[in-house]
Amino acid sequence: MSLLGKVLQKVTEDQAEAILVAPIFTTQPWFPRLLQMICSQSYILPRMENLLTSPRKKKPSSSVHENGGFQDIREHLIRSGLPEESAKIIMASWRRSTQDQYGSHIKKWLRFCGQEQINSIKPSMNQVILFLTKLHTEKYSYRTISAAKSAISTYISLFHDMDIGSDRK
């Protein structure tokens, strides 16, 4: 278990209150618990070149940008009733490298859904498989198809509980 997971567990066990500075990593197992435990106003620290640095890197983290389908994700989250500040937090959780890698796959997915008249955020498993098969017939490598599957899974999981990688039906 990560250190943050242990901290959250300790706060829960002790029924304590805490001020915690944590990264916005929505894919971490402790992140949903963190969101459930928030009991007052949350703040996003300002983006400053030298605000936070990683001990393993000499440069601070690069700023997050919204490319590919990421702008669409943010807008959908807001339209779904999520406060704009919460949508910003979710969007900031992706590293730039993840946005760069997933962005092109999400764009292809959105284009495919538009052409096939598929609900891009609530597709059937067969529709996702149809998209991945289309990539295969277009001669994309298995590595690229796997990255596309991960991107779509991440995209879809923001809106409802569907894990493409674990469906066994």
C-alpha cells in the first residue's frame, strides 16, 4: 500500500482530521477514498515552475494541457453536474505524457463513435471490440491497439463503471 493510502487509513481509524497535500492521481487506489474523506473546501495549488519538485527529477513537473479528447472529458464532467473545480482536479490528474499518448486514441474513438452513432461514454463491450478490431484491420500494431484500449478504458471509466480490461462475458 502506498504511503498516502496508509495515511488515509490511519486518519480513518483514528477518526482524526488532517490537512493533506496530495497529488491528483485519479488512477491510484487511494484516490476515491481521499475524495470521500474531503470534509471542507479543497484547494488546487497554483501552477508555479518551482512550487513542487520531485526528488528524482531536477525539473518540476510540466504543466497539464488538455488535448485530444481531454477537453471533451472536462466539458462532459461539468455538463454531468460535477463542479467545475472538481473537473479541473480530474483533468490535472493526467500527466502530459499520458495526455499526449491517450489524446490521439481518444480522438479516434470519438470520431468512430460519431460515424457509428455510438454513445462514446456508455458503449457496449461489443462496440469497443469493434473499434479495436477496426484498428487491427487498419494495420495498427498490437502495442498501439493496447494503448488505445487503455485510453478508451480510462475515458469511459470517468463516466460509469466499465472496466474494459476485466470484462469476462
